Amino acid sequence: MPPLLLVPAALAVVVLVLPLAALVARVDWSTLAADVTSPEAIDALRLSLVTGALATIGCLVVGVPLALVIARATPRVAGWLRALVTIPLVLPPMVGGIALLFLLGRTGLVGQWLDAGLGLRLPFTTAAVVIAQAFVALPFLVLAVEGTVRSAGTRYEQAAATLGAGRWTTFRRVTLPLAAPGLVAGTVLCFARALGEFGATALFAGNAAGTTRTMPLAIYTAFNGSGVGQGAAVALSLLLLVVAIVILVLVRGWRPGSVG
């Protein structure tokens, strides 16, 4: 590698590290425990963890089958499905929130039928938070599992079939164990993305304390002069940073070929 490339590489590291260092430097360590354990912060943390977990479970239920379908589909079909799954990754979160509102709102494509037939209104509820989080987090799970299953190939599944194993037995005893590294990594990344979701949640679920105000929304509210204090907002930001670091460590530990 040409030594000159070390200069822009070092600049890139500085761009990534300095904002995080500034955040850590702003923390008031003497009030950190009180900020993190304040009622408003606890409510936001609890809501984020509960909705993030529910969104992740929902993504597992529908995402793993979709990942297997993509991994075993023809190249043309897999390409189209993979592109469809990738859309929420490149779509601005605010646009995702508007799309969900037009789909599930009172006058939405599906929401009007839910309202008229079942009296069910999803926008600006805790359920809306879960739906918004699942929408933006699902691609992380699907792409991770699909990549792992596709790279593993089908030779082990074919060997199991020749030995008399049925489809479900092969799925449970062969496919899922092969997909385990991608499944764990995808689940962790999915949960992390759900935990940090802001834009789609703000538009589709709102910002009601104790109902839809997750940690990102609590931080935003604090820095706009209401809700929790800025000290709690900085503390919650630090907490999200710690969660992100833990997630990266977990994902690194489950990468194929990783060393302790």
C-alpha cells in the first residue's frame, strides 16, 4: 500500500472518532447515574427495549423464511427480492414513516379497513413503534441470514435428503445450524437498528411520553427544550453508544473464522 494513503485513512478515523469523543467528553459523570435512572429516562429506555425486542421477534418470524427463499431462488428472482429488501436501507426514515402512515392510517390503504371493520387504529400507539422499527430493521436480518445460507451452499442439505431426512428435519438439523452465524449477527444488528430508530417512529407513532417516546425521541425532545433534561439526553446517548459497541463485539465474535 502506498504510504501516502495513510493520510486520508487517518483523516477518516478522525472523522469517525472525534464526534464520539466529543459526546463522551460532554458527559457529566457526577450526575450520570441520576440522569440514566430518572423516571423519564427509565420510561424511554424501557419502551425502547420492549418495542425493540418485539420488533426483532417479528422480524425473525417473517425474515428468516424470506432469507431462505432468497438464498434458494434463481439468480433473477433472488436479485429482485434482494433489491426489494434493500429499499428500507437506502430510503430516508421519514419517507418510511409517511409510507406507513398512508398504509395504516385512518384513511390509509389498509388502515381504513382496520378502522371500519375492527375499530383498530395503529398510528400513534406503541404498536406503531414496533411496526416502524420492524420496517427499518428487517433488511439487516434478512441480508445477514441470506448471505450465510447462500455461501453455505446446498451440498449438506442434499446429503441429508439422500439419507432419508425430510424437509423439516433437514431444515431443523442442517439449514438452521448452518445459518446460525448469520442468524445471530442479523438478530443483533436488527435489534440495534430497532433500538436506534427515529424518523419513521416520529412520523408514524408520534412522541408521547410513556407510549411512543423511545430513547432517540427522548434525546431529540430534550435538545429541543422539553421532556428530559439535556444531561439525561447525553447520558442516553452514551448508553446507546455503549450498546452499539457491545453489538459490534458480539457480531465480530460470530463472524465465520473469527478468533476469540
